[in-house]
Amino acid sequence: MTSPRLTALEVLEIERVGIDALIDALAEENSTLSAAFQSAIETIVAAKGRTIVTGMGKSGHVARKIAATFASTGTPALYVHPGEASHGDLGMISDDDVVLALSNSGETPELGDIIGYCGRFDIPLIGMTSGAGSTLAESSNTALLVPKSTEACGITKAPTTSTTQMLALGDALAVALLREKGFSARDFHTFHPGGKLGAALKRVTDLMHHKQMPLCAPEAPFSEIVSAITSGGFGCCGVVENGKLIGIITDGDIRRALKGAIDDVNAADMMTRDPHTITEDGLAAEALSMLSEFKITALFIVNMDGVPVGLVHVHDCLAIGVV
């Protein structure tokens, strides 16, 4: 009897072969799948409405995931259950939408009403199927033909490799659409504010301290510098000239200055010029990366003119779960 571990390896190997077949089909520039993929992207981008994703059974579960990925990456999308569509939910599909229908065989009877609805109201239909001559493929404006591959469960032929292929192809569509639309990490945060990913994509302006920033002028004497650093509580003080940040003084600079005569020392003598900064639209993850790379604990946030607008501390990033 085969051990569970060996069975797992066998399953993964069969599914890997299926993904390799999908890659090969897309790798050829003028292949049927390549042309259809490009057409699908153009159709979805051109749509004024949403992308309606649908499928039945296991394909339906994959369709839900594809719709969710589309929606979070800048392509408005909605999953519509084909069974419910036949009982009123067809009204959720407008003539400004585009429909992406999934069916491995291409002969899923529950998709019939959606297919007919698309034809009746001239709604673009993209079919994702391995059935080249199937009803879905023949009815689609664009047919994404997934290479036929062996299902990992040889006993029952349960959808395994085929759903993995459709899931991967759906991800490929989502990322291609994301890049086509110029969708950024900052845009993504708008739709994904929760969890560690949401924390990493917060803007530094969401975390910054902007009231009573520790600042001083270049000619500030030693006593004023120490007072600014102490009252600020961040272990540093920004040096500002004509409104712009030109340097930074840290606790370490203070300790080094104490080794010599301090009566005639001012901020300009002590500061580190052109300090590391981050702009207002910077992300929390970028800030933490800079803090780690340069082994510093605080970072001034500046606007496009170099004027300090706030300060972010390493603890601010860690407190919200940025890693």
C-alpha cells in the first residue's frame, strides 16, 4: 500500500505536469491560448461594468476565488452562481459587464441560461474550458482552452489538476490586468486594509507623528538641541533651514559631542547632512525596510519640497504588525 507521503508527491507531480502544459500553451506567442488570453484581457479592460465570474461545483469554487482576486486587484468583479442565475440572479448581469464562465468539460448544463443570456443581450462571454468543441467554447466570444491533463485522482477522476490549471490561469489574468491598468500597491491597500499585508501597505502618513516634531535651526546651541531631542522622545532632532530638512542629530551624535568642548558647538556642527527620509506617499513596509537597512530607529517624512511633515518610529511600524 502506498504511503500518504508518496501519494501526496504523486498528486503534486501530476498537477505540476498540468501546470507545465498550461505554461507551454501560453509560452508560444501565436498559440490559440496566447491569442485568447490577449483577447480576454482586452475585453475585460474595455468593459464599462464588472467582470461576472461563474461556474458550477468545483469550477464554481475556483470562480469565486478568481472573482475575489480580480476585485482586490483593481478589476471590479462578482461571482454569480449559475443555478441562482436561472432563478432571478441573471438580473445581476448588465449589458456593460463581461462574463467569465468556467467549466472543465464545457457542457455544464447549469451554465446554459447564462450562456443564452449573454448571447441575447450581446454581453461578451469568455469561456475557460478544456472542451475545445464544447457548448461553452463554441458560444464564447473568447475561449481560453485549458490543455487536457490527467486528474490527480485516478480512481474517481475528481476535479484536481483541471481546477488547479483554472485557478492558475485565473491568477495570470488578474496579474496581467493589474499591470495593464497600472494598479499599484497603494491602490491595493484601499481594498485590503486588514491583516499583515494591509499593515505593510499603510502609508507612512497614517502612522506619522506630526505634532511638536523635534526640530531646530542650524545655529541652535547645544542646550536647545538636547531639549528638542528630550521633549520629542524619538532619540533624534531634525535640522531645518528655510523650512527644509537639511540634517539630523541623534542621541549618538550627542554622546560623541560630549567627548569634546560643547560650548561653541551648534546644530550645523553636529548634524548628519542629507539624512535618510521617506516621502508622504511611502508605505509602512518601505519605512521599516529603510529603518532596518540603515540601522536607525526614526525616519522623517518630507513632502516634495523637502519640508518635514512628520516622523515615523520603528515602534510605530511594529505596533501595527508590519514585518
